[in-house]
Amino acid sequence: MKRLFFYLGRFVTHPAGKAITIAFGILLGIGFGVFLYYYTYYANMIEEKLAKGAYSNTSKLYGAPQVISLGDTVDVDEVIAALHRAGYSESRNNRMGWFQRRSDGLEIFPGPDSYFQQEAHVLRVEKNKVVQVISLKDNTDRTQLWLEPELITNLFDRNREKRRIVSYQDIPEVMRNAVLAAEDKRFFQHAGFDPFRIVKSAWVDLKSRSNTQGASTLSMQLARSVWLTNERNWRRKIPEILITMHLERKLTKEQIFEHYFNEIYLGRVGSFNIHGFGEGAQAYFGKDVRRLSLPEAAMLAGLVQSPAGYNPLRNPERAKKRRAVILSLMRDNGYITAEQAAAAAEAPLGVNPGGRPSEDAPYFVDLVLDQLQNQFQDHDFQANSYRIYTSLDVNVQREAAEAMKIGLAEVDKLMDRLGRTQAKGWPRVQAALVALDPENGEVKALIGGRDYGQSQLNRVLAKRQPGSIFKPFVYAAALATGLDGSQNAITPATMIVDEPTTFWYGGKAYEPNNFKSQFNGTVTLRQALSKSMNIPAVKVAEQVGYGQVAALARRAGLTGVSGTPSVALGSYDARPIDMAGAYTIFANRGVYAQPSLVRMIRNQDGTPIYTHKPVQKQALDPRVAYIVSNLMEGVIASGTAAGVRARGFAYPAAGKTGTSHDGWFAGYTTKLLAVVWVGYDDNRDIDLEGAKTALPIWTEFMKRVHRLRPYRRAGNFVAPDGVISVEIDAATGKLAGGCGGPSRTEVFLFGTQPLESCGGAGTHVASWDTPDSGQTPDVTDQPRRVASREVTSIPVHPRPARPEQQPAPNPEKPARRGLLDRIVGVFK
């Protein structure tokens, strides 16, 4: 040792040695200065992000809150699951809120980030019935409790990245152990990076002459994911180590793991980049990360090494092999037993076969984003932390996704039997569904196609001819003629001749046809709608005035409708979401409710910057709206939509089938309104009735939704004052008694009910063919074939309405003349 110091001393005192020593010191100083500069640079960058919060600029989209009412049937475990999905936990430090289970129910405590910021409540449940709701603010009883809205998604950024933030205390042990076994088993022991692993990685890279060997710890992976690029080379290693050093000094191990857990890239599903295991659990398994099983956790942990290569949706066999490797590592590290590993390795992958499910509402989210961008151009929702509270009912959306899958599978089988397969050049049938609260227009569920991952085209916004689902607007305009007391008013019992007829408009002949060219002779208006006959619809529209029909449609939000003969058969384009909005005039006592998506927006401080006010207007007399609903109840009871009952949906409902080039069904209960469209993107003719394409989806959806708590109480449609029920002769539409035939109960506007029995008065619409040469020709309208089921001339007996007490009729008024002068064959 003395000799070593002797030679070092001589080296330093030698002129050459002195120069080398000085140069080395300078280089060392420069190196230290460079190190200090970059360390400070990256430290400041980290501090800035951490000071704001790792995901402070993440805007979040929430669904609508769920309500629990006194007397409801509930499962406490399901309520707890809903609270978990909304971000609640058992921890009192949870800013969203926390809960505590009791022997007789739950105590629920909203936090400062809660939507309601309301007082705490006790929910008492006995034998699955809500027996008491107590406010802990003043210990008084309440009738309802609103649950926290469930997160739909974090608002993805311009790179279409999606993540769900999960706190460390909410990470399940099985998921944490799987990550540690797969990526960094000594994470909680080392100081952030492993020099031996780095040396080993360098040696392997040198031998293979590549720069791809990985040896990163979780801390280093986090540094790379958040602050660096994904380029794998040694020039990146230096800043990676500097950032890792500062992270280890600044954060606890638990905090580092939480950030890693929420940030790591887990592949691409559909058009989205999936980040974090919380989002990964939803994307691949459709469930909350806290509910993952051992094989599911192992599969997700295995994605980190190669998200694309081990993607279970594209490479299921490789994903299973990788999962087996993770399970072996978990076994070797003592996290699970050999028996557990073997059983989990044999389990099916259990992923969503279609990628990101429609229950995650991607089409709905796209519509919300469009609204935010168009309506709030001064706000950057992708760079700031906003809370966007929407109208979506996440439970209804889940049922819509399942109903769409089941219904389309049925349609696909039908298409296969008809030989319309992809092998023969046919595209796959597409579909769209939109469901509204009929009272305020809030969208509760929305699906714009069968697979968002394959096509982001939102067919809820596609303009198509609605066909026969437009006919209720024709008959509504006709029934409204009875509001002025005219004796020539059209009623559900009005007799109409269904026969080949030429209509003249603008100097042009218009010759519509019935489905399969079948005509039924003299029928009532109720029968005409129930069996979706075309000729009676056009006759009624002409008698009322095409312009009157179009005006009603425009009041109901269908702005593209014009007053021509083909309007009666739904020949003007409309979007499914607009048709849903238009149908609110029937379901909502004549009030049009414009469809809406967003309820409220709060900024970073929790201050509301937008609160939606429903756009509503009276578009139709409530008495007429009720009668149209009653007519459409008949469509479901014994008309073209009888398949609704045959498929097991028993709630009171009104609806209408439609066929143009596409299949349609529009219908509603007192709690929910839904429209379904089925067709081809290239507008080719589906050549099938809506009863065979759209109706199965609608029915499956409604059956599922009305099992849910808020929709179980759908009841009968209630007649307003001014509607009267009368027993009439089924064959003639006149008062029953003395006719000798069967009778039935019919509903009328008071004052329009028949006053004579057989052989007396009654309105009868026949045919006419007088050209109206005074109008400008309209060459754009062509006859459209609209579906109706096969019918006969025998009157159909709809389900009778409940008889009501009959008030005294109004005095008769003289018949008005005008347009009726043109009608041939009017019988009184």
C-alpha cells in the first residue's frame, strides 16, 4: 500500500502526471456539473407534475345517479358494488366518499368530490326491502337516496389514451402480487434500480448486438412511461436512472407502485390506447379491477412485456402461454400454491370477444365530446380537470349492449338462411339503439353500431328513411281535427277504404302500394295503423293536409320533413336519435323533449359551469297523444308488433314497426322510450320487415331494462280529461247495440264519439283521383314500399281500454266544408 501511494505521489508531482490529474479533475467537475444540471432538470420536471397531481388534468365523464326509494327491493351487496364502481371505499380518507356496512344495511358518507356533496345517510334494509332512509344531518327520515354517479371513462386525450385511476389501497392483493412477480419481485427492497440487472442487460445486448434487452425495475418503467419516450437504447438509460433516483427519494414505495399501476401501457383495444390496470380490467374483462380473479390478474400482468404480442383479443394462445409463465412466477415467489397455479392455467381467458364492449358507451362518449367541442370552445377539456355528468344510465347501457348482441345474432342467422353472407359479398348488418327518458329527453343508453372497435361510425346520427314508424304522426294530425268540435273529425273508428289508389300532387301521379300488394277493403283507422297499411295512411294525410302532417313532424323535431304525399309513408330522412325525440310527444302527453346528453359540468374547483335545462315544448294536444298511444298499444297487442308479446315482454307498451330500405322499431313504456334501427351502411335494401330485424332487439332490451329497479314501476298509460271510452260495433265503428255483430271499446276525444248505432252517421274516407294541376310538380318523391303484415278485411279487435264514465255529449255542430269537397264517397 505504501508503494502504491509512493508511485501515485511521483505521478502527481511529475509534469505530465500533474497535467493529466488536472485534466481528470476538470472532466470530473464537468461531469458532476452535467450530472447536477440534468438531475435538477428532471427533478424540477417531476416536482412540477407531482405538485399538480399525476393525473390532475384528467377530465372525467360520469353517468347519471341511481336512486333508491323507500320500499324498493335491493341487495345490499349490489349497492356496495355500485358504490365501489362510483369510487367509494371503506376508507374514511377517500375524497369521493366512503361507506360502512351494518347488520341492518349501510351508512353512506359522500366526500368532498361527491356529485351531490350531500349529507350522510343510513340505508336500512330488511329482507331485501328498503324500510328506512335516514339523513344523518338531522336524523330525519327521507323517501329517497341518490347514489353517486358511476364513472363512464376518463376523458381521453388527443392520443386517445384511456385510464381509470385506482388508489393503492384499492389495488387487490392478487393483482399486486401478479405485477411484482412478473416485473419486479424485489420492488419493495431495492432503491429503485438494480445495477446487477443493468449490467446483465448490457452484456446480453453486446453479445446479441442489439439494444432491446430489458432490465428495468417498476420505478424505471414509470420514469420511462411518464417522462421519457419508449425508445429502447442506452442514451435513454441515463435520464431514466436520474428520474428513478428522484422518484425513489421523493415518493414512498406505495406511491410509486400506485403511479405505475395507473400509467403502464397495456395495448390497444378498438381505437383506444389502454393505460393502467384499472382501465385494462374494464377493456379486457368488462369488470372493476377489484373483482379480478387470479387468472385474469395474471393475464393482465403478462401484457406489460409485450402488449401487442400478448393481446388476448388478437393472440389468445400466446396470451395463455404468457399467463402460465406469470402464474409459475407467482408460485415460485410464494404468492400462490402449485395447485392454484395449475387450476388458473387451465381456466379460459374470459375476455370480451368483441374488444371494448358497447356497455362502455364509446358512441355515447363520442357524442358528448362533440357537444363539448362545439358548445364550449373556450374550455380545454383535454388539458384540464373537469367533471362532466351525463344522462347515461350505466345499467341500462349494459342491458342495451347485451340486447344488441343477442338481437344481432338472431338477425345474422336470418341473413345466413337467406344466403346473404360475407362470403357472397354481403356486408354485415349494422344496428343502432337509442333510449330516452320520455319526460325530459335524457339519453339513457346509446349504441351506434355492432362493434366500435371495427367502426366508429355512429349510426344513431345516420339519416335514413324511417318508413312506417312515421305513420303515428299522420294519424295524430288526423285525430287533432276533432279538437275544434267538427263532426267530420277523424277518429280511431273512422272507416277507410284500403284499395289501389292514385294520388295527384303537383301534377304528378303518386301510386303507393301495400306490402306484398295486399289490400283489405274497408277498415277502421285503428286497423290501418295496427296492420301498417299504406293506402289508408296516404288517404288520411291528404284529407288532413300534407302540410299539417309535416308541421306536426317539425314541431316534434323532425326538421327535414315536407308536405308531400310520400310524407305519410316516412320517405323523408331522419336520424334514429331524432325519431326517438319525436316520439316523446306521444309518450309525454304531447310535450316534445329534445334529446340531451350532459346534465352538468364542474370545473377544477367544483363550481358548475353548465347545468342543462330540458328543452321542451307542447307539440300535440295531450288528449290526442294519449289516443295515439292507445292505438300503438293495439299495434303491439295484435298488429305488426305482436312479436313483442310473443317474446315475453308483458309491461304496458306502445310501439310501431317500420320498413323502408331498413328495419325500424320505435316504442315506449311510461318509464322508457327506445328506437332501434337495423340496416346496411351502403344503404342497400334489407328487404325484411322491422318486425323481424329491429323488433327482436327492442324487445330483448325492454325485457332486460324493466327488471332494473328504476323501471319496474312502469304502468298503464293514463287518459287525460277529455278522452271518453265508448262501446262500438267492431264492423261499422258505430255505437254498439242493434248491429248484431261483435263490439269493442274504443277511445275518442269527447265530442267526436259516435252518436248513432247501425245505419246512422259515421265518417268514411274513400278514394279520389282528381289531379291537382295547380301545384308545382315534385319529381323527387317516388312511391316507397313500406312493410306491413299480411291482413284480411276482417276487423281486428284490439285490447279494450278501461271503460270510463261518459259525460254528456256536446251539441252537434254543422259540418264544415272545404277540403272535403274534393273527397269522393263521403258517407254520413
